[in-house]
Amino acid sequence: MSTTKEIVPLHGMLRGEGHQRTCSIQATRSSMYEDESTRPVAIAYSRCDIVDGDDFPEGDYELEFDGKKILLTKKGGSYLVRE
């Protein structure tokens, strides 16, 4: 099995604290391939960063993109992954 990684631009929906908006994201996409297949058998994302700004209040948010959901907290003007 082989894996490729690339940084990709994406669009998503950010929701929370009574607000909602579309946003631009930059993420690292890892695609896993079996043998010599040209189609990935699995795709995973990491390091998902919202690259456009907003005036949303600090608090808890959900970022949805490409069928994935990530829970975030906005603190100090930045979105951080909730753990």
C-alpha cells in the first residue's frame, strides 16, 4: 500500500454560537492506494486550517467539509481543534 500527501484548498461550512458561513480551508490530504491502483481506497485529512477571517465570537463551532466534521473552539481569534 502506498500513500500520497498533498496540501489542498477546500470549502466548508462553519457553524456555531448562532452563526453560520461558508469558509475556505487548507488541509493536508492523505490518499492511500492499494498496489498499482489509480483510485485511492481511503482518504484522510489533517491540519485543517480556516484561511479566511470572520468576526464570529469566541466559542464552540463545527466545521463540515467533504463529508467530514471537525469540532473547533475559537479562542484569541483563532480556531483550534477541540480535544
